[in-house]
Amino acid sequence: MRLNLIWPESESLVWQLQPRNLTTYPVSLTLLAALTPDNWDIKIIDERIGEKIDFDEQVDLVGIAVRTLLAPRAYQIAAEYRKRGVKVVMGGPHVSVLPSEASMKADAIVIGEAEPVWAEVIKDFEAGQLKRYYKSDGLPALGNHPIPRYDLVKGKNYSAMIQIESSRGCPHTCSYCSVPDLYGKSYRERSVSQLLEEISMFKEMWFNEVPDMPGAPKRKLHISFVDDNIWPKRKHTREMLEALTKLDVEWSAQASIVSLRDPEFLSLAKESGCQLFGIGLESINQESLLEVNKKINQVDQFAETIQMIHDHNIGIQGYFMFGFDHDKPDGFDKTADFIIENHIEMPVFFILTPYPGTSFYNHLNSQGRIFNRNWARYDAHNLVINMKGMSNDDLKQGFLHIHEKVYGPDYIDKRLAHLPQFNFFRFANKHLEEFGQKLRGHWDEVEEKDRQMASIVTDKKKFNLSVGGSVPQINLN
């Protein structure tokens, strides 16, 4: 039997500008493939790297990964298959938080984590008894699955880095984040032996087959940990990093700023190959952090902790959000100055976005402040809510301004003065500079597209009402 697993494309400017050879393979699809019985012929189709879907090819079942910004495209793909009589299963965060919406677009949906129920989905389909909903009774232990199917993505135009999940879940309750509700409020960990086995298999099946560039130093395998926080439980993380020191690899991960105020951990991280920490600083305004229950971030400790990380020669990808109720127009320049003064190598900026399934979404929805529910705009780079501490135009102008300032050539040189002239961070900053330069035009384009769509929906609604019909409401602006 034939199964297609699909990662939809996105209208987001971030993905439009993403260098294809830096795109990472879809982890969840390689894992689902590994959980599928051997008698199935499986293809992974990733629209992000330009792969096309042949809707008329013979296929028995289709699985689609759905994040919020991918939902409109995912629904289009599902509709094309279903009108040809092909059964479609959807899963992912958006499906889990809006099951009533997603269930109208698919033959079956998986709510929550797929590992415990995927075998049941396949068995039911083979028996002709596919159910509408699949949901595990509880959160599964991690690691009780085979090695991901790297053979299905090897040779494609992906970055040859391995993505590893060493833990899942988060005990913090930041109001804009759905991770605790989706994956649990406590950490679940994978055994270090399982992680090492996965790394070894990836090297054997993929990394070792990619030749070194002539004249270039021998490459090291880069491990990208996809955990929300690499330092959840010290004993487990210490055991893992001690094992990595023997492998001669490089790695990057996300971590909370408070967890990095630990010189022992930073020393072990560097010794084991750490190159970069992604840190959700979010704001340099303490009131804004408290507003969304980000209590663990203490602004008065930011500069000291950043210096501790830099003292261990580890780079920082700092995430900053704008659009909190306590934010004011002068916050953009203050944040830019903070970033430049503290030499943050890769600052990344987001517009505060109310993702479905979060308490932040419910709060703003109750206030009537969400004006755009076109999920394709929910990439944290489009404004979809009305501001409180400033005007909507102030937010957009300030967001453009901080890109121009922080990614200006002189300020890139100032922030990266402690690094060699040629390095990954300079390349990444040039990419982010290009993103900022194209953002205004992208906004104009998608806003016009949304206006046209709203006009079409309004016209159809008027026509249907005039003949006694009805159409579902769509709130685009």
C-alpha cells in the first residue's frame, strides 16, 4: 500500500527567503514513517523545498502535518485528495487545538501526540474502519520508537544536520505558548543511549556520505536539539553532554535564560561542542514579560547572563517580541541599543501573535482585538491584533525600523566585532537583513490579498442570502 506524508508550503516571507540548503528535514514525518508497517510504500513530500504534489498518482492514504500558518494550504491539499476519493489524516499542533475545524477538512484527525495512536490509524485504515478522531489516553514515554526514516529524506536539498529531541514538555505557563497544554507541564526525557544510537545511524546513513569541500576543514556533524529547553533536568543533560564530548560534534539548542546562569553547565556545553543557544528573551520591559506570565525572565539579569555565555565562546540567537500592551514606540530603539551593546550575534524579531489554544488567544478574543483569522498570517511576522500601548501603524513602523537599525552593515560589524570576518553569523545576519528589507513589500502584498479575499467572501454572502442560502463567516480584517 502507498502512503504520502506531506509538509505543506507556507506564504510566510521567512520561508520564501529561507536558503533551501539550510532547510531542515521534517522530523515528525520521518518518525511517522518509521512507525508505519514495512508493507507500506512511503513517500515524504516537502513543498518547502519545491517538491510538487501529483494529486493524480496512485496513493492509498495521505498524512498531512498542520501547524497554524500551514493550515490553509493543508486544507487545500486535503480537498484535492479527497475529491479523488483518497483518505486524508491530519495531525499537528493546529489540529490538536482546533479539532472541530480540522475534522471538517479531513477523514481522520490525530489529536495530541501521534506516536501512541499511529499504529491504530494504519490498522483501522487497512480494515476499512478509519475513525474520525484518534487521541492517546495519556502522554507517551519518549524513545519507544524505531530510528527515524532518514532514507526518505537523504539526498534531498536539506541541511545535513541531525535534529534530535532529547526531552518534551515545559513546566512554565507563558500565556502566548501552547507547549505545556500540548506536550505536558513536566519534562519527559529520552535515554542517552537512544540519542547516541540515533546520532550514529544518521552519520552512517547520511552525514558520512556528504563529501567535504575541497580545501575546507573536515566537517563536523551539527546536532540541532529541538527541545524547548535543553537544560530541564541537570542529571540527564549532564549525562548527555558528557557523552557528546566523545563524539567530536557541534550542537545548538534552545534554553531559558535562567538555566544558563550556571558556569558549570556552560563549561560542559562548550566542551561538548555547543556553538549557539537560542534564548527567548522576549522583551527588555519587565512589565511586558509579567503581562504574559514570563516570570522566569528577569531583565536586570540579562546583560550579566549574556556576558557569561560569551565568556564561554558560545553564540546567542536572541528572540524578541513586540506588541505587548505595555510596549511603547520607544521600545524599538531601546531594544536595538540593548542588542548592539551586548553583542547578540543573531537577534530575531517577532510580532506578538495569539496562537489558537493559548490563554493569550482567549484573552484577546474576549476583548475583540483579533482582526485577522487567516491562519496563513500567523507566522509571528504579520500583525493580526489591534495594539493597546501604541497604534497598529506605530508597531509596524517600529518593527521595520529595528530591522533596519540592527541589521545595518555598521551595526552588524559592531555586534560581531569579536568574531572572525568570515563566519556563519555574518552570513545569517545578511539573510536577516534581506528579510527586513523585503518585509514592507510583503505586508502590502498579503494585506491586499486578504482584502480581496474578504471582498469575495462578502459578495458571496450577499448573493447567498439574497436567494435564501448561507455561507460560513470568515474574519480576515
